[in-house]
Amino acid sequence: MNAKLKPAALLLAAAGVMVAGAVHAKASSDEVGKLGKTLTCTGGEKAGTASGVPEFTGKWLGTPPGIDYKPHTGQHPVDPYKDEKPLFTITAENLSKYGAHLTEGQKAMFAKYPQTYRIPVYQGHRDFRFPDFVCASAKTNAQNAVMNADGLGVDHGVKGSLPFPIPKNGIELAFNNLLPFRTFNEETIRDAANVLSDGSVVWGRAHNYSMSLLNMPEQAGQPLEGAMAQGMNVTLMPEREKGTVGVNQEPVNFGKDTRLQWTYDPGTRRVRQVPEYGFDQPMPGTSGKMTIDQDRLFNGSPIRYNWKSLGKQEIYVPANAFRLHANTVKYADLLKVGHANPDFMRYELRRVWVLEATLKEGYRHVFAKRVLFLDEDTGQALMSDYYDARNQLWQHAEVNHYYAFDANTFHAGTSFYYDLNSGGYVAYNLFQERAEAPLLNKGNLTPSMFTPQAARNAGN
């Protein structure tokens, strides 16, 4: 069945599933009172655990003491934990000892690459905090924000923080991942490597600009409405796609508005609007190995899936990934056969929300199920396991976040999307060998840079 032409009865049934969980969306006064006390201001549990989840200290806002860093200049991340060594390393040999804290995708990686795949586990740290205005917005959202009737937007929410600090159901978790507090301006030249099963690489490269209209400090506390974000992507590699320009606009409410994309084609020198943008369409520059809605593990309208919270688990996840993004890291050393070089990776034991998305009847997508693991402090997805139409595990993916000193928030850095069938993978958002890391929150981007005419100008 065409994904856009669903029977009315099916739409009502889908809405009913979402609304049923939204009735109790607002946090109670007792729950709100825990924010900033036993909970972080964005809803994570402050306490650590005996098994190794770190306590939240929040001792640093911005650049830590003793770190030489110049904000808003494109300097590569500097690691405040550079002298630390792994506490232990998980391998195929000792997997049974740690299996309770691993996802099905991680276990499948050990089964496919028993000789080379490793998970180095470090001392956990939750040392960075958000600005006060983020905490204030989070408290307002906890008191007032609810899912709207169709489950495709948030009513009575405000900008400047994730909408549901105390999530009650799966769709609220999904919107925390869609609308977290993150950078409001980003410019970067990023590489994408399609690493084939024999280790050879097909390269892509793009000049990317993005502007989050939700996270500008002066917008904090304002109603959560209008556009979520705007972006421009100028393709530099591969040669056959060079000069292609895409601009897109993302809505806050997917029930009221639609994702819009305009593309400039250098062959015809024309700009056209893409009829439908997102979902499982191929991500440019990845040789078709990633879908558009896999960036940050999930993005865009949640309409095609039923969303279910599976509660919290303690999982070894990528965290504090400063070292991976240093300008001393060479792609040849990082990108190995089958998977990224574990020597550059850092994992910590964290509490994560487990979010299961199953494809609705009558909708299409290459992934029939996706299981996402969301950081309890930020709401952002850290890892995801993807399943095909036979309900067979197909891909495992992870995003390596680091705290951006320029932005006072956690930034999605390099991500890896592993195909468990072919043995290949995509390394996405690489910038280690670029002269500059992402230029964050310089404030040099404006809405006028993300229009169809801007796409034409960039292409010419």
C-alpha cells in the first residue's frame, strides 16, 4: 500500500495508539520537583550504580579548566580524559560475562568478527551540564508539554530543551530524540566512507550547513512551533554528484507541516522540489547504504512506526568520544575491514532508554523494526539495531557524541552503520582529516541561506 494513501480507519487506529499514551503525558508535581535534585534538570537519574554507571556531577559548563580550546573556530575536540586507559575490554572470548549489558547488534558484531571486534570500556563520566536556560525550559516542558492528538507534534511545549524530561511512553521518547537541545549553527565539510567487505573505500564528501531554530538562546522559553531546522548540503564527492545542492526545511509538527527539500542539479542547472523527502530514501554521498532517516539514527516524521518504550537498561555505549575526533586520527588507521578500529573507540556503562519502533500495517520502509538506545541525560540516540522485513537483524549503528565546548551541549560526531549481511559499513560524518572540525554556534548562518534561490546560487 502506498505510504501516503492510508484508509481513514487505519489512520484513526494509529492515532488511537499514540493518544492512549499521551493522556498522562504531563509530569506530576512530585516528578517535576525531582528535576535538578535526584534527577538532572533534563530528567536523568543523578545517582550512579554499583555496576558502573557514573554519578552525574555536572561540574563543567563549557570548556573544562586546563583545556586549551578556542570556541567557534573549528578547532578539533580536545580530550579532557586523554590519560585514561580502558578498565577492561570486551571480546568474543569473555562476551558471556558482559552480555547482559550489550545490545543484540553488538552481540552480532562479535559473532561476525570474533577475532577483531572489541569494546574497550572506560571509567564513566557525566561531568558536563547544560546552561541554566535549558534547565528552565525543561521544567516548563515537564509541567505543560503533551503530545498532540495525532502523535505527530508537541502541544504546549517551549523551545530550548527536550520536550519530555520525564517521558511516559515511546512517542515521547521519539520526540526527545527529534527535539533535543543541540547546536543552533553548524558548518562542516564532512567525509563519508562506504567501506566494502574487502576494506576498499568509496568516498563521499559534502559541505554541510545546518541551523536549528529551536536552540538559539534568545528563543529559549518561546512556544514550540514553526520550523525545527534548516539545512544545506553541497556535494563535493563523488565526482558524478559534484555540485549537487540540496536545501531542506524541517517542521516541528509533522501533522501540520511537511519536510521540504529542493535540489539543484548541476547538469540541468535547475532547482526542483523533491515530491517527498526523508524516510528510507538514500542518503547522498553514502552510495545508497544509508537512508535519510538514519542520520542521528532516526530523524523526520514518526508516522510510519508504532513507538514503544521498553524502559531503561544499563548498556555499554559510545560516550565522551573526544579521542576519536582528534585531528591526529588518520582514516587509514580508523577504517578497518568489517568495523572501525577499536583502539580509537570509547565505551562507558550508561542507563539508556530502549525505544522500539515497529512498522505500521500499510506503511513501507526498508526497516520493519528499529530499536534505539537513548541517553537518559540528553534524549539523543546513541545506538540502534535495525531489522528487515523478515524480522532478522540487519544493521547495527552507533553515533559517537562528544561535549562541544562551543555549544555547551553534546554533539553528534562520527557514526558507523554496520551491515551484518554484506560485511561492509558506512563511516559517516568524518572530519578528522579535514583542516577544520565542525564550526559550531558561530552565529554566521541565517534563514535566507536555506531557500531554493540559495540552492541555485550555491550551485552556480
